[in-house]
Amino acid sequence: MPGEAANDYEVCLFRKSLTVANKPATYIVHVSGDNRYKLFVNGQLVSVGPARSDLYYWNYETVDLAPYLAAGKNVICAIVFNEGSLRPVAQMSYSTGFILQGDTNTEGEVNTGPGWKCYRDPAYHPLPVELIYSYYVAGPGDMVDMKLHPQQWQQPDFDYSKWQSAEKISEGVPKGLFTFNNGWMLVPSPIPAREMVMQRLQTMRRADGVTLPPTFSAVKGPVIIPAHTKATILLDQTYLTNAYPTIIFSKGKNSGISMAYAEGLYIIEPGNTNWRAQGRKGNRDEIEGKRFVGRKDSIISDGSDLQQFTPLNWRTYRYLQLIVETKNEPLTIDDLYGTATGYPFKYNAKFETDDRGLSRILEIGWRTARLCSWETYMDCPYYEQLQYVGDTRIQALVSYYNSGDDRLARNAIDLLDHSRIAEGITQSRYPSAIPQQIPTFSLWWIGMLHDYYMYRNDSRFIQDKLQGVQDALAFFGRYQQADGSLKNAPYWEFTDWANGKDWNAGEAPIGKEGNSSVLDMQLLWAYQLAAELENKLGSQEFSLKYQQLALQLKETIRNKYWVASKGIFADRPEKDVFSQHANALAILTGVSAGDEAVTLGHKLLNDTSMVQASIYFKYYVHQALIKTGMGNDYVSWLGIWRDNIKMGMTTWAEMSDISGTRSDCHAWGSSPNIELYRTVLGIESDAPGFSKVKIEPHLGAITHIGGQIPHPEGDVSVRYDQDGAKWKISIKLPDNTQGTLIWKHKEYPLKPGENNLEL
């Protein structure tokens, strides 16, 4: 846009006419923008992007425009917006810009160049967000004055003769080629287009200042807000969603409309004058005695018919509060609905059970995982939208087990590899315009690589990351003492949002000399996994080095942190504080093994002197318990998930304090969507690339259950039915895939295809 600042807030409209003699069979173009674009053909939305990344790998989408073109005159339009200093932290940027290029000379007529016209839309202004919880980095709301907005600008007969010609910034070139003044290294997007599905708001919970039909928003139909009226309407989707809300309205000149979005309402606390301290939500289904606090968009009506507003970016909400304040004439709401969006995962797993509680846990876990998956994995959709390594490891495993689609996981591994700083470690989250270091998350990134190695047959992909593994572990090596223990490791050494003595902002307790068993054991596990990866795919020299470092560290941990009188490991050398985290990691790394580990597993469950893991780190606690032979009790460990359901949650809360949690949607809590398949049904990879399958069910009191998961070569399905003293077991493996059934400590070979046993 000529004359505009490169990095300030702006919403630009771009437009190009195209005449074709006949409707083409295909019309392929490549498109990108900064910060973001929405591409339309003849008024129809055809692409949204680009998928978030960084300037060294700036994504473009490839789109076939043919389905939207007609013989004769057509118009291609784009909204390109830059949210300036208020843009989401996950949104990296060089400067406002737009590029569209035909795939061949046939489509070259639509290439961005002198034929494109543009207009800065003065109707838009950013609305800063004010919430109870201060850490919000997901972008502003939209303030739109429809009196300033060019109505019908996407239609072919719109007069845009006074618009300016777009101004060239530079050539757009693929990554690896050279040009002056090119801030974007263009690469094809590695992920598919995001899903867009119409979604009506389910119910109206209350309406103040106006009388409306009870079906408002659930059913399309006009409603009228009289003149000189302030109407406040609370709508309930009944479950959390990510969607582009759209309101279509007529007349009501100068009326003000606001749409605000919340995951849940907040309890009103009489006598508490500090509104920021009133942060408890209680049961999410309940609205009485509560107040609404949330991100909002605001619109001013120009008085014409069928005005339409959809925010630039999607919103996260269960509750949508609509406020309309009319002036001298009534306003008609013609329609109000959402368009749900997200990464297009399909649920390809099956879980056959009569236990409605387990089915409900899987349903909520999958919804949580989906809402935390868009162009990257996200920790939460409402507050941050950032791809943190700790969250992402669990989310990737959910993808493998529930969907089989590994493209978002591969993209995450790549992006985090790209994020590595000069000191060697990955950033804690990426893409991110604000750098943040959590060194322990680099260790979980190594865990992610090992997970991918076990579940996907793509050795080259992992080999390409081994330099990053070496660099990350070299960072930790600089802070290891002579005995291998870490001392005063820098940055934010986050482990878990646990509550206990000397747990500080998620960091486990540190001893007076700067040591921590929780950090040492996370490093130990990373050495063990890296040694295996290097042995199979990389350098024998590095593999041996990591094995030796692991052996030394294992011995040091026993000497430094084991408390014989208690039979547990302490969090620091002073041996005064204890946690599930340290003791679970001791089991998982083999520091504790055999009968000692079995005893330690029981203490993990029953020793109340241990600081308890949050819903996030319970993933690792449960893995430790399963390793000690307690997997038959898995379904009895799901208390925090059942508590979420009792509180009206439709996704899993970030924190163990469900009422006081900040985020209502954190997919790091979706680990049951892994373990109900891996542990209860017993389906696990038994060799790199899932080339062999291990079936080791942990049924406990269950007598009838079955299911399947996607596998790189097909599906793996199992069925277990107790018939008196016998079990009828049916297992189906993909072609060319063998496996082993472990049943009551005995092994039975499994062949590709059907396997039917009676044991």
C-alpha cells in the first residue's frame, strides 16, 4: 500500500479484475502475506494464511481458483492486515505485504504487480484486550466503523477507479535464491488448509433490555432491537470452540454493537473491590451470580441493509456476549453464527466401551487437542496461541494415536529446530516474536524426536535433527559439574505448575549449591534417548559419549538425592523436599529399578509428602506407574479429568485448580487420549518406525472392550471379551507388520492380518 508505514497497524484491501472466456478446469496460484491475508474470488473466501512460521521459512499456500471462477468478468480480492505492536506474539513479521503468483504463464495475469489496486480501510482500529489474567498475547480485538468501510468491495461491479495502484516491495523468491531487499524466504506450506465449518450458537442463556425468541442464534431469523435500547444478550455455544463469528445486521444507523468472547464466566465476590483478583470461574455451566469478562470486537452501524462483520482473526469462546445499543432507529439482526476453524484432523481411532465416563474423557481430550491445533500446535487458543515444546510433545502423540496425521507434528519438530539459539538450545516456544528460553524444553524436544523415531518410518527426517540434539546437549554440558550434576543452569528451568515448598514459577526446588534432582533426571533421560538415536542413525562416537554421561549421572543421582530412610528421592541435595516429579523420573530413567521401583511406584500414589504433579506432568507420573506394573489401575488414576467434567468443562483446564485456572483449554492435559489406547488397549510401537507392534493390555476390572488406532501401514485393531474363565482376543495387524501379544507375562507371536486367540 503506497505511503503506509511498514509495520504499523493497518488493514489493506487489494483487488484485481480477471476476465476469462471459459470457466477453466484448473487455475493454480501461490499466495502469501504479512502479517496475514484472506483471499476471495467473486466474494467467496478461498484461502486464509499464511501458516505461521518465521522469516527464514515464510509459508505460501497453493490454491486452485478454478471452482470459484466463471466465464466472463471475475474479481480476485484480498484483505491483508498487520496488527502492529498488538499482533499475537506467535505472529512473526517483516512488513505489511501481499504476493500472489500464477503457477504457470497461463495464470500470470493475476500476478501481483501494476494491475492490482489497493485501499487502506480506515474503518478498522485495534481494541486492546483487558482480562483478569495479565499474560495475554493473542492479539487485539477489532473496532470497525461501517460508515467508513467500502461496502460490496469484493463484488465485480464495485467502482474502485479511485483506488491506488499497489506498490512493489521486492521480488518474491523461493528460499535459497538471492534478491536485494527481500525480507521473506518463501517456502510451500507443509500443512493443509485449515478447516472451515459453519457452526450455530446453541442457546440463548439470557437477554436483558430486550425480549427475543428463545431460539435466537440457534435458528436463523431476523430479530429487531428497538430504537433507544441497550440490549445485553448472553449466548452459549455449550462447548468451547475456535470460530470466526459473523453478524449480519441492517438499519440502526450509528448503533453500537459489541461481541465479546469468554471461556467461562467469573464468580462475583461481594466486598472484593479488586476486579482482577476475582478470578474464580466455578462450574462453567452456571451463569447466575457471575460476570462476563472477555476479549471483544466493536462495530458501528452505517444504517444500510445487510451489513456484515467477521473479525480478522478467529475467536475462542464458549460464551458470546452480544451488546447492542441503538440510537434513533431500530437495528435488525439478520443472522449470527460462527465458522469453526482448525487444523483438519480426522479422528481415525476407535474405542469400544460401555463406560460412558471413558468415552467422555476421550471426547473432551480430542476437542481440547483440536482446539490447540491450528497452523501450529498451541498451548491454548484463548490467551497465547504459542507452540511450547512441553505441550507439543503430548499433542503430537495424541495426533499419532487418534488421527495418524503427522504433518503438524513434523512441522512442529522443524520449527523448534529452526528456533535454536547460538547457545544450542531450542526456544521454549516457536514461532515467537519474543524469544523465551526454557532449557528443559529442549530436552523434551529430544523426546519428541525419539517419539517420532518410534512411531514413524522416516530416518532421514530424524538424522537431519541430530546436529540440533548435539548442540542442545552441549549447552547442558557447560553447566555439569565433575560428577555430572547440573549446577546453576540458566534461564527458566520450568518443569510443571506444581504447588509446594520452594517450587517457584514452575521451577522445581534448587539446592543451595545450585543442584536439582528433577533437572538432573530430565537431562539423564535426554542422554539416554539421544544415545539410542545416535547409535541407530548417527554417530557411534556421540552415542558412546552420551551413554557414558548417562551412566555417570545415574550414579550421581543415587548418591546425591536418594533418601534411604524414606525410600524415595529428594528434589535437592538437602533432602528436605520431595515430589512426584523426581520419583517418577527416577523410575522412567532406570535410576530406580526392580523391586525398589515397584515400591517407589506405590509411594508415588500414596506418599502425601510428595508434591503432586499437575494434569500436565501426570503424563509422566502415569508412565512411571505403568512401568512398575501398575497399569491395570490406569482408569482409577483419572480423578482430575473426572473433576474437570464435574465442573462443566468441555476441554481440559491448564491448572489443577479448575475453578481458578487461567486457561480452560490446554492440550497438555489430553494424555488419556494416548494412554487409553497405549496402556488400556495395550497398542504400542515395539520397534523404530512402528515396524513391529506390541500388544500388552491393562484391563483391570474391564471385561469387554475393543478399539483401533491408525498405523503407518493401515490400522491396528484389538478386541477383548471375557467369557467365563477364558478371554476371547481378536487382534488385527496391517500387512507386512508383525507383533507380539503379552498376556499375563507370557508372549504370543502375532502375524499380519487377523489373529484370534482364546486364553
